[in-house]
Amino acid sequence: MPRPSLFRPEMAETLRELVAQGHSLGGVAAELGVSRMTLHRWMRGNVTTQRQPLKEARLAGRAERAANRAAEAERLYGIRHARNHKWLRLPPRPTAVDATAARATLDLLLNQESPGTREPPDPADAHDEAARRSAERRAARGQPVDAWQDEAWEGGEPVELDDPRADW
């Protein structure tokens, strides 16, 4: 046995009024607390009592909405073509770039120092520290001196090589 319908005759009148005011079927369904498909089922089930009057109400609602849109369009058109209406003329946007200013800006950008040149470097992470210690151990091993490395001052004192990491 099917479930009884929630449709009541007073709902049909409310439905017709809301649709005639220009509300959509989805909005009317939400107002009545049912789905839009339920409204379509009701219309299909009550063809003679509800469907034709609802179609007429929808046409009336659409005509009212169209009249409102037409009135708004006429209002806007009337504002635009009123005798005392004046359009503002804005100055044209510059299309060419001032070459002198562009060159000066480019020179400033190219000649500025990077912010990290005068600051000490960031502390090395654990991997870099391990690699540095390993390199120092390899360098500390005894290795034969090449002829080009055997430089000395006049007194026989060896010339110290500059350590590139000394400034760090």
C-alpha cells in the first residue's frame, strides 16, 4: 500500500500564489518543505485541478518579472540618454615608459649589493661539518711535497698558503 501524499488542496492555492508572484518552482518547493520533484509529481497527479492553473500562474509570474526587467532597462537607458547627463572623460593612460627613469631603476637594481655579502655565513649543518672534518683529516696526512709547493722565503721559512676559509 503506498504512502499517503502530503498534498492538500490549500497547498495548491499557496503554490499558485507564489508562482504567480514570480518565484521559481525550486523556491516554492523549499517554502512548502518538499522537493521540486514532489511538486512535479503533484502536478502530474492532479492534471486538471493543478497543472493548468499552475502553468497560467507561471506565465503571469514570468510576465511580471519581464516587466520589472524592462522597467529597469528603461531606467538605465533613460539615465544614459538624459539631457543633463555628462560622461566623465578620463585622461589617457600612459603607453610609453620614461626611458630615463627605467634606466635609473635598472642601474639601481644591478649595482646594489646583495644583503648576504657582509654578514657571516649561516652555520653549517651536521653533514657539512662532517665533510669539513673529513677533509681536514685527509689534508693533515703526510704527503710528499711537490716542487712547485716547496716555496720558501729567503730565510728558509716556508711561505704560508692562504686558507680560503680564514675569512669565514
